[in-house]
Amino acid sequence: MKLSSLLSLATKVAAVTISVSKDGGKDASPLQYGLMFEDINFSGDGGIYAELIRNRAFQGDEFTPSTLDPWSAFGPADISLSNLTPHLSSALPTSVAVKGKVGEEIGISNPGYWGIDILPQTYKGSFWAFGDYRGDFKAALRSASSGEILTSVNIPSHSNTRGWTKHEFVLDSDIAAGYKTNFTLTFVAKSGHQALNFNLISLFPPTYNNRENGLRRDLMQSLKDLNPSFMRIPGGNNLQGKVPGSRWKWNETIGDLIDRPGRTGPWRYYNTDGLGLIEYMLWCQDLEVEPVLILWAGLYLDGTVIPEDGLDFYVRDALHEIEFLTGDASTEYGAKRVALGYETPFEINFVGVGNEDHFSSGMKSYNEYRFRMFFDAISERYPHLQILSSTVELDPIPKGAVLDYHDYGNPDGAVRNFTLFDDQDESNKVLVGEYGVARNNGNEILWKDHRKRPWWIASVAEAVFYLGVERNPDKVFGCAFAPLLQNIESYQWNPNLITFNANTSATVKSTSFHVMGLLSNNRFTTLLPIENSEEYDPGFWVAGLNEDINTYVWKAAVYNTTTEQAFEINFPGSQQGAVAELTVLTAPDAFSENVFGEPDLVDTKKTRLEAGQEGFTFVLPQWSVAVLNWKYTSAT
């Protein structure tokens, strides 16, 4: 429905009258909207972590053997995995050995993470080589179909048998050639019996804020567009690990890439851990968000629990992790961070103890000793920190503990939860660390039959839930949609907020992205009381003041009504003739989805609205989300 129609209908439909008060408000939460990230759906490796080469270091562990996949031989080359000594490092013992016919160009080819996007830009690369070779190596990006070289560079060899040598190069592209390309590293064989070994073969495009070992620009910009305030990292199930020995170990994700062994993640692919603890902190800095650091707390996904008499090691490890990030050079672990080149401590105000400990048979031990041991030790050493329980089912709840609420329900359930936090105890605030509508109405079975992607009725229902969170800033810090990112070429969970592939121009922002973006980009500094002429449902709303920009803000969602919902909004000091801006999100129908490779179906309409004698009057259609902004003058 066009907005002109919405305005004309306002006089024909019985209106809900809403009066916003300037007195008696509450401070809004500065963390209202945030992000939750774990490496799932190739969202880290193959996603926001900008490394373009897949299986760059032939990593493996006791659960996943090293493999050549997806590398292939280039030319008449023989390639094989090698555990040649000396190893590049103890963390990266496996390399690829390449040999072939004398005088022939031979080497290795890599398709990247289902493609490598070729744009007019400079790519930075490096590799390590072992073996005597005098001549040039050639690094190139080639068409996957024809083999045509799109850009290449010759790199003088320093390779020898005395040790591993690092070679660095740049590839300059002046064309946009699509993403169906391969990377090749080749040389002309000088001997038919000697192999050259290669390891940690890396290629990066320009990264966000030009950081070394950095993040993909287009995906970071999409996240920036959401205007988030916090990010919960590094998980998630990926933090926990599936079985003993597979947990995320913070101290194995720091330092030079040659010192990071990686690990088998629980989402059926190997994690390089190039995206490590420091990179997470820099990510938060680049987005200007508050890190919510989740600590491993003694529970694996297979239900294995660390017994009480063995947990102290892991409690101390968590304290070391916090000290590494926040300590100065006089502390043992802060000094380790400084030695890596990060002199200024990172600011941490929130830490979480574990992830979803009410699953995997973890609740009993979590209640009896695990949460308490972490909570007591962290509180004693770092009394300023807000400490999150991984579940709202914690019992007993220590005073001051924050509860982490997760939900992947259906649309009607999200709407019912508009009032979920109205009676929450203020001494134990909540962070909604994972949220998203995942199942159709009528499906009440957890994890069963998730929809493939967010759909419009679900996104509107999420808006209703978000508004319920916003009206309880003294009880809830904020909420994050999860999962955040999905590589369409290989994923393990749906629905997701943002979908992408190697083609950086093809990224799809879901219907839920548009809803969260609208609400997050129109913030309050103060939540204000309101008087309503009607009860909530089918319309839901909240109002506040943004004192930073002298603007009153009213947010609403209309869910499941058979007629339009008319409104009359009165802000403090607004008079006839005052001008506001109304933004309305709609979609063609309740089941509209933004599908990868197809047009965006969310319609965003902005209109100038002039107040009449009854205030700002307008009509919102079924399945809509709206924001009304009125900027007042200081004299108002």
C-alpha cells in the first residue's frame, strides 16, 4: 500500500491515540541492538575473514586429518602432502610437495572459497617455500573455465634447503572479471627428482580499515549499516567444541599465523583460527561496539563435563585470557599481548561463562559448581565486569549476574514475548545473546523444520519482540539476531541475517536485516512513558527521546490484523503544523523472503508528515514496521 493511501485512510479508520510524556522516563540501554558471531556457515573462514585461499596451510588435528582438498595440480605436476622436517612450525607441520617434468611450468591451483572475486584492486599475498630453487615463482589469478591469466606477478625465489623462506608479493588487477577464478602458484621445474615444498599460501584483498590479516570490506560495511552496539564472541557452539580436545583455545589463536594450528570446529569444517582473539577485538574496535567475551566453562557438546576437582585449570585459563586482553605490561599475560605489538589494553566490560549450559546435559553441574567457580574467581579479580550466565535457568542466581536469553521460536511466540521482560528482576538483568524467529507458526518443536531464510511475518514478529525489549531498558541490555552470516555455498544453519558468497556484489540482506537496521538506526537516549487509548495487539509500539539529536522517536510494528491500524501520535511540545518523518517497511506478503540472486522485496517508504489538530495521524498496514521521528527546536 502506498504511503499516500496510508495518510488518507487515517481519517477513515478508528485511530489509536498515543500521547508521549516528557516526564518520568528511563535511561535507554546503549547496547540495545548487537551482533552474535561464531564461525558457522563458513561465516569466518570463507566469510568475513578476508583470506581468499582455502586450506592455505594443510591444517589437521586428531579429529580431522590434513588434506589437499581443494588444491589441485597445475600442469604436469605431482603433488602430495608432506611432513618434511624441519616443519614450518610445530603448529603447521604439513606442507604440499610439488615436483614434475624438467622445463615444464608446474605448481598448484586453488579455487578459493568457491571462487575469488576479481576487482580493480591490489591483492597482497605470501607463501613459505623449502627446497633449492633458482628462478622465479609465478602467482596468478586465472579464469576457472579457460585458464586465462587475469593478473600475475613473478616472484624471485629465495627458497633453499637450509630452512623455510617466506615470499611476499602483490597482484594488481585493473579489471573486474567476476569470481569464478582460481589462484595458481607455479614455477618451471629445474630437476625431475627434487620436490619443492610450500605452506601457508595466503592471499588477501583490501580489508576493512586496511588491517593486516583483516576482514572483508563489503560484509563489514553491511554490519556497520546495522549500527550495532555490542558483539557476542566467539560463540556459540563453536566455542564449546564437540568432544574433549576440540574446544576453542584462545592462546592458540594469537600471534603469527605460523603459530596457529587451527582446530576441528563443531560445524563440520576446519577452523584456521586466522580469525583469532586479537582479530575479534579489532573487529569490535572497527565497528565501535562493546565486546561480550564468552569464556569456555567446562562443557563439551557431547555432554562431557569437567569435574569440580579438575575445573580450576580452566578457571585460571579464563582469568589469563581476560588479563591478556586487559592487563598492562606489568602483568604476565598483558605483557604477552604487548609483545605481539598491542601495547594499549583492550576494554572489556562483559564476559560470559559458557554457552547454553542448559543443553548437552550441562545444567546440573552448571548450577552446582561450574558457574559459581568462574563467577567467584572473576568477580574477585575483576569486580567491575558484568558476568553473564549462559542461561536463564541458572539456580541459584548470584546477585548481579546477567542472564543470557536465547530463543529460536515462531512468529506468534515472538509476539507473545512482547511482555516477556516486564517482570524481570532488575538485580539480574538480561542480555538476549541469540535471537531469531526460525519456525513456522504451529511448530513448537525446538530445532525442527527451520525455515530456509527469514520471511516477512517472522521479521515483523521479531520487531514486536525488540520493542518489548526496548521498553525494559532497566531489565534488558539488548538483543542480537543469530546466526549472523551464511555462505550460500556451504552452510549448516538457517535462517541467517546476511547471505553471501565469493561474489562481493551479491550479498543479500534478509528481511530481518532491514527490520533490525531500521530500529537500531533510530535510537533513544531516554525511554518515555506513553498513554494509549487502546491495548497493544495488533499494533505494538514504544516511544522515547534522543537527546543527542533533539528528536522524539516512536517505533511500531503491526502484526496479524485484517484491517489497517490508524494512529494519532502526540509528542511533548508538538503543535499543529509541526513536521515529522515517517519511515515504513512493508513487503508484498507475509511470506516474502529475500532470496540469494533475486531482488530485495522489502519496500522502504519515507514521507513528510505534518501534524494536525489531533497530532501526527497516519495508518499502518498489516505486516509493517515503522518509525516516526520529530525533531524539535530547543525552544519547544
